[in-house]
Amino acid sequence: MSAQPPDSDGRPPAADDRDGPTVRGVALADLGRPLGYAIALAAVALFCSVATLAFLLVTADGTTPSGATELDASSSLLVAVVAYGFLASFAALGGATVAYGLWSAWMSRRLRARESPERPSLYRHPVRVLAVVTSDSDDLDAYERRVQRAGAGVVIGGFLLVLLCDLLGVLDLPA
């Protein structure tokens, strides 16, 4: 009998978690850590692209007769590539955060079904989820902590994706 690694709550996962649905051969119960790494990688890529874009714009040389600065052709191509990298990493950060929130919601459903099936789902009332998201995590049980992670992931990721859509002009939000 092989020992299974503990889940995020410190307890070994149930055997049915490993036998559940899979994505490309990986059990959905095992996707939390890779999604966390994806969020961290997207955040680092976003920071690097913003820093590079700021550096390129600050160090741009060349002036026009009116005194306005402009970029030469090679610098403008580099700025365009970095700007698209910024948008891609921003989208990846939002998408990975939403994906983590959805995965966490799926795991909270399994946790509730395993530990207390008679307990009503918090997801039926969005106000309850927001109350759990904003509450102190020391006062929450394992199911409520998982709901807190799921709600925070979906809210933060959704905000980032709406902000990205507004930056791209897809949404016509008032200023």
C-alpha cells in the first residue's frame, strides 16, 4: 500500500478522489498545485512585461520638431511585442485565477459530499459565498475555507478578465 500525499487541509485524500474524472490522465483532485503554479507564472510574466514595457518607453529616444517623443521602427516593434506579451500574461493571470476558483469549487462540492452530505450548499446563495469570502479564515471549517478560496478565485479572476476586456475596448464601460 502506497502512501498518498496529503491534500491542502493536511489530511490524505480519499481514494475516490484519485479515481474520479481526469484531464489528460491527471486526476482533477491533483490540479490545484499546477493551477497555483500557473497563477504564479502568469503573475511573474505580467510583472516582467510591464517592467520591460516601462523601460522601453522611458528609454525611447528621438524627438520630433514639436518636441514629442517617438519611437524608431525597431523600438516600436519591440514595444508592440512586449505590449502583446503584457496582454497575454494579463489574460493568462485572469484565466488561471478563474480556473483555480472553479477547480476549488468542484473540490468543495466533493468535500461537502464526503464529510457532511446533509449540509446545504453555500453556492445556492451568492450572498453566503461573499460572506464566507470576506470572513476570517480562522473561524471557518474545511468546507468553508475551500468555498472561500473558490469565491475569491472567481471574483479576482473575473475582475481581471473584465479589466482586460475594458483595456481592449471589448466592453464599453463608463469612465
